[in-house]
Amino acid sequence: MADVSFQRVRKAFGSFTAVSDLNLEIDQGEFVSLLGPSGCGKTTTLRMLAGLEFPTSGDIRIGARVVNDVAPGDRDIAMVFQSYALYPHMTVEQNIAYPLKKRGVPKAERPAMVAKTAELLHLSELLKRKPKQLSGGQQQRVALGRALVRDPKVFLLDEPLSNLDAKLRTYMRAELVELHRRLGRTMVYVTHDQLEAMTMSDRIAVMEGGILQQFAPPTEVYNAPANRFVAGFIGTPGMNLIDGALAQEAGGWVFRGPGLAQAVPDLGPEATSGAACLGIRPEDLVIGDGPIETQVRLIEQTGHENIVVVEIAGGPRLTGRVPGHRLWRLGEPVRCGINAANVHVFAAGPTGVRLNAPIQGAVYSMQQSEAVQ
Amino acid sequence: MKLRSILFNLFAWSIVLMVAFPLFWMLVTSVKPQFELFRRPPTFLPETWTFEHYARLLYDTNFLVYFRNSLVLSTTTTIVVVVIATLGCYSLVRFRYRGRESLAFLVLFTYLLPSVVLILPLYLMLVQLGLSNTIFSLVIAYTTFALPYALWLLRSFMAGIPEDLENAALVDGATRLGAFRDVILPQLLPGIISTALFTFILSWNEYLYALVLVNSDNARPLTTGVMNMLISSFNIEWSLLMAASVMMSVPLIIAFAFLQSYLTRGFGAGGVKG
């Protein structure tokens, strides 16, 4: 049974619609990321779940209960804020104990619970300090502690790692995953960082313009993006998206773009002739061999691999990814090919839907993407 | 470098001197016997020290009544203003409603009018309400001009408190009022203290409204009371006046001494960092 569900939820601020017609079912114990660029409605969604905003229409359920009009404190949730929102005038101990105090946990029981949480998060030495005397990472752990100290039904995390430096972020990411496994609680995690979403989540809800674009496990979001937006948003460097047209020819469907023609198998029934978009992941662009004539425009060396940007004469630029020892000179002509099994076809328009069946070699692609990350 | 620091020190000390000398003179005059006051050349330190002026003020005049009036008046005004301003700025900062900004501006607008313009309508209103000649009428009058400024002062403090703090308290199980008490108020404390001090000083030193609205000795505050008692067209009782001034300054000095650290902390940090 779904632990958290949004049913036709809409949220408008005046004439601006922040979230429209959101349907989302999150299972018990699942780690779900709400992912999208700034202003996509992910934080509004989380705040509605927390009770800090109220939906304009639709129902939000936690467990079996509709919580639309339930105060944040009565929803049995805990939340970690991006700014941590530690109470500056309270010590670490008082900060962690505050939710207990507000929920009427007897005074005598609080210290033991605080101590247990502090130990879990390596905060025992810091209990008497004020938030200002802590480093960013420590503050972050206190914020987590305040959420963990009682055993809420759902954890809400609003970009909790975005204020940490890169190294600490990687560390805390692993810690959070570990914590989630140990607690087995439902967690809803808001982030604009696809790496966080990909590495931590059971499922990712990709949002854009207040609309849910895709809700699926990370591998599926990567390998079978539901539409052009998801395809372009997920993956670094981003998927090559080439505008062109589909045509039905003797051998089946063919995509024709500037300087290239590509047979596309497995098109669904909704495919029609006319404007369309071809998506190719950088790892599926074969550089150095193939029918497409290009020139090398840019090479970014990252050590273990090189990101190569090539330009089709009179056409678009494509990004490819090759092992670190392969180099070309800038301007050098080079032939390119496309790994035909792994192409994506989308209908025209910024959120044009996916037209071909999910890619077969999903596992292979995922491993590659992990190697990059 | 050395010269610069000497010049800077000279400059700073000359300003200090300019500010401090009248205070020093007030103190000295209040303990000089009457016959020494107008001697030429003047004596910097009194040759004979006397506290007779203080004694006369306390025993022979209405000074203590005025003092009590001022104390009651200023304290009440401060409490009223701080309570309204705190809740008001909470509303102005945290809630969204139609006309919020214009309301905030309108409040300030009353502050822009010269008090002379407001004083007559206010007087007539207070008479109609049957409140003329009471301390309470002054509380109302002072609130009208202290509140707008207090509201704006506190509003900036309030705006500096991250909304997430309050949201966190709400999620942690506090009611809105509980979150206000547990999280907002402690953060706002430096602002509240600055505002309270400001309001207290304003009401303590106010003269014009007190002159117009109150003319019975039972309700007169120190400013008009002392003036009325010691300054007449024919004579100014300098020693008594200075003694009264010293005693008028004492409560403010005490308040400042206690709250100074809060005041500087308030203007410095504001508790914005989460």
C-alpha cells in the first residue's frame, strides 16, 4: 500500500501554478527523490507534504489518512531543511530534544533518546555546543538528529546536502543511504542534483514546470526517459538531442536529421511521420568510425575519459565520450557512428513523449554511467 | 602612521568632550551651593559640595509625583508598543494578504507628519473619550508616534529571522503560537530590547504632547512637571533644575548599562545564521 500519495494535487500561488495535477504514489519504506531544475515545483510538493503549504485542490495522504488540513506537527513527519534551520539559541542537545518536548515525551525519557541519536550521528561530544560553534557538516548532522530522534512515519529532506563541500557531500550521501536502509522508513528527498537522485533513490520523480515528467527507478529514468525533457535533464554530459523528421520507408522507420539518417526500430504505435527528435547518449556516439562526417570542435580531458564535441558539417554539435588515451586535434575531420540499439526517439516539442521502446542493453549503459559518476 | 593615530585620537576626544561637558556641568551645578553658581570666573569643581537641592526636590516639591508619573507612563507605553509592534511585524513579515505593503507604508506615513499637526485632533478625540488629563491619554498619544517607528525597526529584525526556523518548529510539533514563543521571540530579543529602549527614551523625554494633553499635577510627567515647577517668566531655579535633570537621567543610564550588550548584539548579528 502506498505510504504517501498525491492525488490530482494542484497548487497555485495567485495566477502562478507551481504544481499541476500531480499524481504520485510512494511505497512504504521507499527512498524517493523529487528531481528537477529550480522552480520546477519539487520544493512546493515537499512543503505541501510537510503541511507548510496547502494544496489548492486534490488530496494528499500519509498512510490511509488525508492530511490536507492537518497541521505539520500532527502529520507524523520529520523534515530536514536546506538551511538546516537549527534553533540558534538552543544547544545541540536542546535542538534535538525539541521535537520530543513538543510531542509531550516525558522529561525523564528525553536525555536517553537524545543520547542514542547523538551517538548514531557522532554528535555525543557536541551536545553542549550552540549551532554557531559547529562546522557545516556538524550542523547538518544535528538537523538530521532532530529529524531522527523520534520515529516519524515519513522523512522529508529538502536539499540537505547542497550546502556541504563536495567531499563531505559524497560522504553524507553514503551515510544517508545507510541510514535509510537501517531505519526502513519512507524518505522523500528533494534535490536538483541528478547525481544525488541517481545514487540514492529507489525511484526518482522528475519534475519540470510543475508537472511530473517521469516517476521511475534511476536506471529506467536514464535508459528510457519518458520524454525529451527527462532525456536532456538526466545525464552528464547531457544527451545529444537532434531535431529532424521521421519517415516510414521500405525498411521501416528512419530518422533524418542534418547530415545523418538513422534507422530507428521498435517505434510505438503513436509514432507519426514528421518532425521528431533523436536522442543519443554521449557513450552511444561512436567517434572514429561510422557513416557521419564530422569535425572535432572541443576536447575536455577529465583523466580517465575525454569528452569530445564534434560538429556535423552544417548541422548540430554532438558530444561523445571516449577513453582517456584517445585524442584528436581540434578541427580534425573524424567519422562518427551511432550505437543504433541505444537511440531514443521523441516527438517534437520541449516535452515531446518517447516514441520508441525502452533500450534493451540497460545494464550495460547503467554501468557506464556509474563509471562516469 | 603615528601622527595619524594622534590626530584621530584628538578628534575623537574632542567629540567626546563636546558631548560630555554639558553632562559634567549639569552634575557639577547640581551639587554647588546657590552662591557659587554665578561666580566669575566659574569654579570647575565645587568648593563646597551640597546635596541640599536634591533634598529640596524630594521633600519640598512634587518631583516624586512627576517621577512616578513618568515611570508609569513610559513603562506602560513601552509595553503597549512592544507588544503591538512585535505581533504587528510578525503579521507584516510572515503572512501574505492584500494591502500588506500599503499598510506597512501607511503606518509609517503617520510618522512623517509633524506632531503639531496631529496634536489637536488627538486632543479633541481624547477629550471626547473622556480621557483628557490622565496618564493614559499620554500613553495613547505616545503610542501613536512610537509605534510606527517601532514597527519598522522590528520588521527588519523579523525579516532577518529565516522562515525555515519557524517551519522547523511547526514540523517538530509546535503550534504557531508555540513556534513564535520558542523560536521567534528568542531570536527577536535583541530587536525587542532595542525597540523597548527606544520607546522608553522617547516617552521619557517627550515634552510637547505632555504639555498640551495634561495640565494637572497628578498626571504630569517629569518633563512638563519640572519645567512648570522650576522655570517661570521671572526666574529659573538652576540648581534645582540641574538636580532634577540628573535624577531624570538616572533611569535611562541604568537601563542602558544593563541592556547595552543586548543592543550591540542586536545591531550586530541579529541571529540570522541557522
